[in-house]
Amino acid sequence: MFQKNDSFFFIKKHICRARDFYDMHGKYTVFLSNFLRVIMTFAPLAAGNHKNVVYVFSLNNCLGIICRVMVMNLSGYCLQTFVLKKNGFDMKERIDYIPPVIIIVPTLPD
């Protein structure tokens, strides 16, 4: 892979930076990549270049997925509890409006 010339989609500098990041942070890169999708782009590629063992990669990936699902569920529960207690507003009644807000708000310009 490092012998290939740079092209529009493949830039050797990015692969080297991903490998260096993986060397520095090791196993935690795969775990954190489940939360930060920018890292997920190059984490498997860097793990393959690093000669990471498949079961170590799979274990860290599965643990990251489990933690991400738990964090998302708990944050939704805590948000519902907080809003209900603070404002008396039940988000369950307005569940139809929440996904469009989640999609539109991040795409608004700064």
C-alpha cells in the first residue's frame, strides 16, 4: 500500500498519519473510533498496517459498540428525565419532531 502513488482518493500522507496515530494510541483507537467517526475512516486500515491481531481488533470494536449503545440509551433516558423534571414537558408526546431536529440542527451554517 505504501508503494502506490498518490491519486485523487489515495494520499500516502494520510495513511502515514493514521498509522502514527494508531502507534501512539494503540488499542484505544479502535474503541474510540466507535464514538468519533472521523477516526473510524482510517482505524481499520491503520490496524492492518500495524499487524494488529484480529481478535484484539474485534474485541475492542465490540466493546466500543456496546459502550456506544449504552451511552446513547442512557443519555436519552437522562435527557427525558431532566426535561420532564425541569420543564414538565414530556418528550414522548412529541417524538415525531425530535428526529428532524437532530438532522437539521447540525447542518445549519455557523
